[in-house]
Amino acid sequence: MEKPSLEINLPDTHEEGKLYVVDSLNNLNKLNVCPDGSQHALDEEENTGGTGENTGGSNIRNQCLFFVTFILTLIVSLALVSFVIFLIIQTRNKMDQISSRLISEKKNIEELKKINNMILKHLNQSGIKE
């Protein structure tokens, strides 16, 4: 009552066929669900057999992208800090100009007060003599 080897292999082939159909349906579902840009990643995974052979290149690409992003962030930060320092220097120069103007105007006002006092004294003295 031994079964021939053909009968033993036949159910295995049928199971493999089911797995192939399921795998094909999964691939079809991935095509319908995934956007166009991610299809390239799926193709690479299929080409490598899903064993992760391409992770080295992806890892290097991610490190390179991180490095470029980091450098750009540093450059933008440096530009912003330089602009803020420039604005601080410009503001300090304007404040110095305004301060010097106020000091000179204060001196002018003091001189006008002295002249006013002298005129009042002169008027008071001349009013008394008449």
C-alpha cells in the first residue's frame, strides 16, 4: 500500500501553485496600493529576493542624504546668524548717531536757556532804570 511518488509530489505541487497564486495576488495588490515612486523599491526587493542585499546601498544613500541636509541646515543657520549680527551692528550705529544728536541738541537747548536768561536779566535791568 505504498503510494507512488507521483501522488506524493502532486499535492506539494498544488500547494506550491497556491503559494504562487497568493504571491502573485500580493504583488498585484502592492502595484495597486503603492504610489509610482515606491514601485522602484518593490522592484529592487524582488530583484534581490527580499534578502536585504541592497540595504548597504540604501544605508549609504540615507547617510549621504542626512549629511547633505545637515550641511544645508548649517549653511542656512550661519546665514541667519550673520544677518542677525549685521542687524545688531546697524542698530548700534543708528543708536550711536541718535545719541550724539540728542547730546548736541541738549547742548543747544542749554545755550538757548542761557541766552533767554541773559535777555530776561537785561529786560529786567532796563525796566528798572526807566
